[in-house]
Amino acid sequence: MKKILSIAVLAVVLSSSLFAAQAAETLNGAGASFPYPVYSAWAFEYNKISGVQLNYQSIGSGGGIKQITERTVDFGASDAPQKPEKLATGKLLQFPAVVGGVVFVVNIGGVKSGELKLDGSTACKIFLGDIKKWNDKQIEAMNGGMKLPDADITVVHRSDGSGTTAIFTDYLSGVCPAWKDKVGGGTSVNWPVGIGGKGNEGVANYVAKTANSIGYVEFAYAKQNNLVHTKLKNKAGAFVEPSFASFENAAETGTFDPKQDFYLWLTNAPGKNAWPIAGATFILLAKEKTEANKKVVKFFDWSFQNGDAKAKELVYVPLPKTLKDKIRGYWKANGIL
Amino acid sequence: MTTEAKKRNIPDLLFSLLTGLASFTIILLILGILATLLTESWPAIRKFGFFRFLFTVEWNPVKEVFGAASTVYGTLLTTFFALLFAIPTAIGIAIFVTEIAPNFLKGPIGAAIELLAAIPSIIYGMWGLFTLAPIMSKYIEPALQKWFGSLPVLGMLFRGTPLGIDLLTASVILAIMIIPFTASISRDSFNLTPSVVKESAYAMGATQWEVVKDVVLPYSKLGVFGGAVLSLGRALGETMAVAFVLGNNHRIATSLFDAASTITVTLANEFAEADSDLYLSSLYYLALVLFGLSFLALATAKLFLLRAEKKYSR
């Protein structure tokens, strides 16, 4: 009995001292689920050299914003950029961390990846339900008389609220006044047509199972699963493939402004080769918590220097160097680097 | 009372205190949940009112117009069709197990029904998406469309492209999920029929069908009804299985091949990214509506079961 007791006491003492050591070096973050894999990959490497643990809960952007506003975490993460006015009322700082984007996936008999071309106006009409069949003249004209089936288009969208939908609907609002009028942009919207799948995997599944369908998923998800994507006409008028190059071009030509806390939807970037449906995901910090912020910034600064390869491996688009320098300037100006 | 008696009473007292405490926790919990739902949904209640919220179809997070009509409609419709498919099947199972099956079959069938109840709902959802939905869209739904699509009123129910991700598939899955409840409660109620009465009927030359129809069913109909309403409660609240195959759309479906949405599915889908206060509050309001619906359903069931018990305990 005595022996058991002493072992128990020892265990309690040991574990509590372990907890104490951990608590001293833990960063708590919460928010968007989209960047979760890359944040945890970076954190794993960072932990090896610094001993700092990152505890990131991917509870969704809405939750991330809420938690950092209530100051229950060291940083929040959001797929949607927050407006400078909103940041000011919440006393928050904001900077982008990594870029991702959205691609169209289709399931049309005989059509291979990158064969079908779309532009903003046709995509918008499909998602509004105005173009109902694949052999519509507007689609065929764009594709140089490519033979498309005389079949009803099934639209597949996300059923859960998500940053992917926010980026996608912001793009449609930008290229199509009718969309902006009738539907608008947001994490979930009132879809005029189609069926809703839960998560990227849900959308991809419905598209794979439904002939003559079109949906949208994250670039990373489409790439990892070799889904059939389309080309898309960008703001400069070129048809581009979704690739690292076209996403990087979008990130480089987007006008991120530190004075606006980097508030920018990266859709319809002006670059010649830019993929039009890109978006950065953002980190939010509590302005007055300088000490905690320094630790968070140290982690992201390290990741910006050492994490590009890892990010690409996971199919995230690293920020271009010019943007990273701008962010460092922003950190310095706020006294947290 | 002597000290000796008091001493002996202490464990008893402690015991009743502890069990009482455990029971009152339940009541406290329910009241707590109700209070939370009410306070969290208060902004939406003030903005939309009760009837306006209940009868507005639009669910538009962008414009911040929220109405429960489409989700309540979807919830009631999937539940209705699920019960329509499940209750006859379940009663059939129960009759077979209690009256017709030879003894060596009763055990295995009973075990199979209970196993069906033990399968987690997400498994049903995945099976529905990967197995049932393709079968529905390829074979069953086109056939239904061919047979019934041209009928005047009934044909309305079979319009549209059969995608397999729709009200019909969701209702079928729900039906499979609630069959075990209805079947086992029906079985228990059938077993309540006194054997003397049944044997007398047989002695008078009644056939098996007549005994079931005229003796067993009238004796146990309240119990069966109670079981059905309990399954209704379960169908109302089912989330994951339905989320996979319902298509998740905030529209009033007119065809069985339309996508729809239910209250719980909407909550599961949209809670994490609800980014405005009114949006979040409206989701809580939806939860409150479901709380009310389920309470009504279960209260009715309880009432009928109580009446059934009273009638037959006499």
C-alpha cells in the first residue's frame, strides 16, 4: 500500500512539473482549419530548435476571431481578412501567413484536366443557374467549338460555412455584378442552385459521383487528389492553369498594404499569369499583449525563413519575399519584432 | 428513535441524498440548456419574432435575413417519410418475431435488430453516400420517375434530375436507423398481450392473421404508437447520416429528388464559421425551435405510453 502511494505521489509531482515546463513555452492559437496542416508542420520543426509548443485548435475562422477578441488565445487565425475598422474596435493586429486558393473541378465525360476553359461571366452564370447545359453557346464559343454534352449542369457547392466559399463568392462578386446583387460574398451564402457537400471532400465526392457536375475546392485538395480542374480567364485576359506559379503571381501582384493591416481579398489579382481565385489566410494578434505577440511573431518569422519548402510540400503557396519584408516592417512598426 | 437506529439510517439517508442529487442534476441540465438557448438566441428572437422566423423561407447569411421555414420543413419532411417507410416494416418485424417465427429464429432476429441500433450514425451516412446514393440515382430513382413521373399530382414528387443525394435517400437512411426502435418497442408491446386472450382466440378457430389483427394489435396499439413517436424524436434530431445524403439546401423542396436541409444539419454545417452575431444567434434560435419540436414529440409519446400502461395494468 505504501509503495503504491509513493508511486502515485511521484507520478503527480512529475507530471505537474512537466505541465509547468510546458505551460511556460506554449503558444495558443485558434481559428481557420484551412492552414492548420501547414501551421502544425511549421510548429513541429520550430519545436525542435526552440522547444516552443504550438497548440493550435482549428475551430474555424469565426471561432478564431471570437477567441482572440476575447483574449483567450495568443493568436487567432482567419481565412477572411478583417477590415481595419473592425481590427481597430477589437484592438487587433493582422498579417497574412500563407496563400491558398480555389479551383473549379468538373466531371464531364471525356473532358480532362485543364481542357475546359471558363471565364468569370460563364462561371457566374452557371452558379446562378442561368446557363443550364454544358453545350451552351457561351461555353462552347470560349472553348473553340469543343464538343460538350447536351446535359444539365449539376452545381455542387459547400454546405458548411467556410473560408473557401468566402474566397470563391468574393471572386464571383468581383467578376459578375448579377452575383453581387443577388447573392454576394460570405462564408455561407444563399445558393441559387445546386447541392451542398460537406467540406472539400464532400464537394469532390459529389462531383466525382455526379455526371456533368461542377464544383469548387481548395487548390491543395484538388492537386493532392488529382481532380479534373478547369482553366480560368484572369483579369489580364489570359487563360491560366491553377499552379504554384499562377498563385505566386497572384500573391506578388496583389496590393497588400501594411497601413490597411494587409486587408485584401486576393481575387482577380492583376498579374499576367495570376490565378484569379486566390486568397491569403491571416493571423490576428491582440495589440496590447506585446510579450505574447513577440513569441508568436518569432515563430512566424522563423517559418517565413525556413518553412517555404514544407509549405509547398503540403501544397500551400508561400508568401513572396517582398510581402514577407512588408510584414516584418509592420511587426517592427508595432514593436513586436 | 435510539442512537442505534439512527446509525443504521445514515447510509440510507446518504444513499437517497446521492441518488436524488443525481436525478435533480438532469432537471437542472435541461433547464440550463433551455436558458442558454434562450439567452443566446435572444437577439434573433427580438429581430425576427416568432412567427416571422418560423415562416420565412430565406436563409441568407450575407444579407443577414434568417428564417427557419426551409429547415423546419426539411426536418419534418424527412421525418415524415422516414416514419412512413419505417413503421410498417418495424411492425411487420415485430409481428413476425412475436407471433410467427419459430423459437430458434427469434433470438438471431432480435439480436440483428439490436445490432442495427448500435451502428453509429456516421457509418450510416458514409454507407448512404458511397453505396446507397449511387444505387438510388442509377436504378431506383429513374425507375420511380418512369412509373410515377407522369401521374397528375403524385408525379410532382418525382421531378428533377435523380442525383441520389436528396430527400428520398435521406428518408430511406433515416428509416433504416429508426426501425430498431420502433421494432423493439412494438415487440415488447405485443408481448404484453395476455396469452390467455390469444389462446382463447385460437381456440375459437381464429387464424394467425385474425389473432394479430383483432387481438394483438388492438391490445398494443398505444404502445406501438408510443414507440413510433419515440422514433420520431430520434429522426428529428439525427444529424450526421442525413448531412451526408441530403444535399444541404435552404429551399422548399417540392420533389423527393430535391436537396433539402434539416435543423441539425444546418447547425453542424454552419456553426463553426458563423461570423456575425445575428447569424450565430439565429443558429441558436433554430436549436431552440428543435428543442421545442422534440419536447412536443416526446411529451406526446410519454402521454400515450402512460395511458397504455394504465389501461393494461388494470
